[in-house]
Amino acid sequence: MKTPGPTNAEPSAPNRREFTGTDNPRHLRAIHALLQRPRRREDVDAIAGCSNGPELIAELRRRGLGKEHLPCERVHFIDRDGKPCRPGVYSFTAKGRRMVYAWLARTQTGGTT
């Protein structure tokens, strides 16, 4: 039996270098809010109008805003019952902001999304 040769398979998740954009209203509301300041997971849910903020953030990451551009920092917090917890806070890094602003500039000048 012959050994199969190497395959030229495409990776299932290509490493994107730029934000491909979105026209989803939930994405746009979340992006706008995150450009203003870091937001807790619950804030992303309320602002975007969704019930699964982490999945919404994951969708933005799949569009090119990876974890290195839109990280989730776990912070120490005391909940309403006085128990310690570690909620997530999302924010853009400086490079993430530049990627979003570059996409906004392209879309406002008639470029593709």
C-alpha cells in the first residue's frame, strides 16, 4: 500500500489580518459601545440586544477581531450575595481599535465591508 502524499488542505479558520466588517445591528451596537469604554458581559448583552454576549464577541473575533484585539479580562468582583466572582470585561486593544477605525473609514468612503 502506498503512503498518501501531502495534502494541500486549506485551514478551516484562516488567520485574518484585518477586520472584514459587519452589517449586523447587534454587532454594530456592541462595537460602538466598546469603542466608548470596556464593557462587562452583561452590558454587552443589554446594549447589543442579545442574550449571549460571549457568542456575539466570538462572531466578531471570527470576522478578524481575534482575542489579541478584543480580549476578555477576568476581574475580581463581589456579587450581590457577597460572594467573590470573576466576571469578564471586554475591551479593544489599541490595534483592535485601529482595525475597527480602518474598517469604518473604508465603509464610509465606499469600500467593501
